[in-house]
Amino acid sequence: MNDVPSQPMLSKLFRLQWEEAQQRYVLLYPEGMVKLNLSAAEILKRCNGERDAAAIARDIEATFALNGLAGDVRDFLEVANERGWIH
């Protein structure tokens, strides 16, 4: 698997937005759309190039009163990086 960028940022090829018709967040790109689950959307919303994976996980844990998400966040970011969603 690819490494996670040190401070992941959404690729300029994609736009994250709420899609009312889908009732979910989606990633839009020139060839189509990726429907995201809530967890994926929450992680990608925080990929602003200013936080590392651990900080993203801590923010989500604080927002949703959860613990132990660091591994799951990192795993998702590895997949997102492989798919070119982040850099």
C-alpha cells in the first residue's frame, strides 16, 4: 500500500460536496461521482493540507465522542491516496 501523505489534501481533480439528491456526500470529478459513506466524508472534509492523519483522527474522535479511530483513519487515507483522491 501507498503511504499516507504527511498532511493530506484533497486533490484538485475532485470536489467534495453534499448531494441533496443522493442524501450523502460525494466526490465529483470530470468522469463521474464517488458516493461516500459518512465516515469517508468526515475524514475527507478534514484533508485540508494542515493536519496529519493522527490530528484528523483526534478531531473526528472529539467531534463524535469516539476513541481508537487512528488506525481506521490511516487505513482509509491509504486507500484514498491510492485512488488519487488526496495527495
